[in-house]
Amino acid sequence: MRPIALSTDAVALMMLGLVTSGALFTAPKAGAAGPASEATVTIDNFTFTPQTLKVSAGTRVIWINRDDIPHTIVSSSGPRAFKSPPLDTDERFSMRFDQRGEYRYFCSIHPMMTATIVVQ
Amino acid sequence: MAKNTDLPTRRRVLDCGLWAGAGLLWTMSGGIPRSSLIGKAAAAPTNASALNFIQISDSHIGFNKAPNPDATATFKALLDRLSVVNPRPALMLHTGDVSHLSRDAEWDTAQQLVNETGIETHFVPGEHDMLVDDGKPFFARFAPRAEPGGWYSFDQGGVHFVALINVARLKPGGEGSLGAAQLEWLEHDLNGRSASQPLVVLTHIPLWQVYPPWGWGTEDGAQALTLLRRFGSVTVLNGHIHQLLQKVEGNVAFHTGLSTAFPQPAPGTAPSPGPMKVDPGRLRRLLGVSSVYYVRGQSRLAIVDQPLGA
């Protein structure tokens, strides 16, 4: 398998300014016992599913593009809080949400595609 | 713009979807659009002083999935056919999505194949060409003399060509957009021009509202059309939707060209606008290029759509 998940991860983290020494590989923050929790958003038929994903702080969200057309995951806020590279079929993008809040995002190639991550 | 209350009754509106595979000669006479299949009418004016040019679109170099495992091969096959077009086209217009993923290798391939035709070619980007650095690599390569936003205009053969960008800064939930700065430039660009000069406007996403639920339209396209409406002959060439669609509104004729890579479904006929899965034998009838002919003294440009396969 291509190491696409790791590289997109790195891009996202750099854009967030979160890259500190070893940040990619450190254990989850105190309070999250065991392995870091993960949640998945799938892209099928030009739609993010689920439309609204609720996660607890510290969760890593993974997007998987199952369409045969590339998509992106781009923060709707300005300035952009995050932006993925284009994801071709079956490629993934992930990032960890540490701060509570509502994160709206869209696909910058097909801007009708919108969805939200709610971090509780 | 002054409101003209009898505009709706004077304005003839034709809204028709024309399916690929039916190579089509498209002409306008006295405000009435007419179409006929290639082969049943003279396919092209033979007037030696006519300006003829080609619209190519949505080459998506790099696309390699069903229904087309090799978008480069179909692009090349279509360009090869242009070598026998007579008279030789004066220029080509590529209405965007040159690449699939904004990769240099994809643009290299497209540029090389276009250069091999020897035909002067002008480009506008599609959203697939804007994935890196807000399209800067695309503009540097394909429109180096454009305005800072990527738009430009030029005159050739008596026709004024205007290339507009409606794929930059797409907003969540939105359609294509031109933006205030570009509209201001357009107004300035058209200012003082004779209304009798034919205009050809190219944008990637349709300038008119084709199907908003799929984002197939330009949110401020109506403002551009207000500036264009005083001209006697306006032809708007678009790509993006990978199918033939034509509409005539007053003096403005809209035409979306075929992709050279893969077809997309008619508006609303599929769960999403993803590539149509068609069997290999049918694919080449759904890909193509358009030839456009302008004969001085005629009010309309004729457009002939040419599928790759019969």
C-alpha cells in the first residue's frame, strides 16, 4: 500500500502548525485511554457520510474517497484550518481534532459537497 | 441595465440537450436555431475568408478509470483527427480540466500533444487544474500573459475572444464564480467595442444555470451576460459537464463541449455527476471536439460537434 495516509497526515498537521518534535507518533493525550480513537468519513457519490460526525476531542478523523473522481477536504473557515491534497480513488486523508468546536468543510473541486465535524 | 418589459416575448429561448453521438451542425438564422446531423447538410462553410477554430475540453490527462483507462490515448486520437480538418483551424480553445490532478506530468503530456498539432491554442483552467497553489502553475504554463487573475482577451479574424476564469476560490455549497474584479475587467474590456463584432467567451463551468444541485452553473454569470447582451453575436463555449448542451437566449448562444476523456450523466439522471460507465464500444461516440466557423457577414457562428467514433 502506498504511504499516502501518512504523507497527507503530515501535510494537514503542518498546515495546522501542530508539528512539534515527534507529534506524529506520540501517544494520545492524557484522558484518552488505550489507542487513539478514530472515526471515518467516507466519500461515495459526491457525498460525505456521515454529513455530521460527532467525535470527542483527540479523535483522529479519516476520510476515504471511494469515488472514481478525486475529491478534497477543505476547511470552510477563513483562513482555512485544514486542506487536504487531492485524494484519488481509495486514497485517505486524516487529521486529529484536539480542540472542541464545529468544523465545517467542503470539497474544493465539487463545492456542493459540504459536511461538518463536531468535536465535543 | 434598463428593464425591457417586452423582453420575454421577444426573446426566443431554446433549451435543448443534444446527445453525443449525433454529430451536429448548428446554425442560427433570423433568431431561429436550426440543427441537422452531419452528413445531411454541408458540415462546414467553405468560404475561404471564414475563421474556423476548434474547441477541445476536459482532457483530464491522468484519468485512467472506467470507462476510459487511457485519457491520453483518446485525447491524442481526437487531436490527430484535426490534421485532416479542411480548412486548417486557425486556433484551438481548451475550455479546461486539461489535467486530472494538477500534476506537472499531466500538463506536460497535454502540452506536448497540443504542440504537435501546430495549432495556436488558448486555455482556461478547470477546477482540476487549480488543485495546487491556487492554479499558479497552470497560469504560468498555459496563460503566461493573462491578467493576474488568469483572465485575458484577444482578437483574431474579426472575432473578439474573451477567456474568463470561474473556477478560482470556489466557495462551500457554491457554483462557479467570476468575482467583482473580473467583472470589472470585463466591462472595461468590452467598453467601446462595436456591438457588431462577434464575441466568443470561454469559461470552464457553464456560464448559465445548467443544474445548480450539481453546481453546474456560475453564480454571478448573469452579471457577465448583462455586459454581453448588447452585442449582436455572442457565443459562450463551456466544458465541465462532459456532454453536449446548447441553449440560445436572445443574441447569446451557449454551448458546452464534449470531454475527450469520459462522459458524464445528464443533469439529475444519476446519483452523482461521476463518470458514466459505458461499454468500450460506445465510449468513443461520447467523446469529441467541436469546430466553430465564423463567416464575415453572417450573424451566427456555426458549431459542428465531432465525436471520436461513429
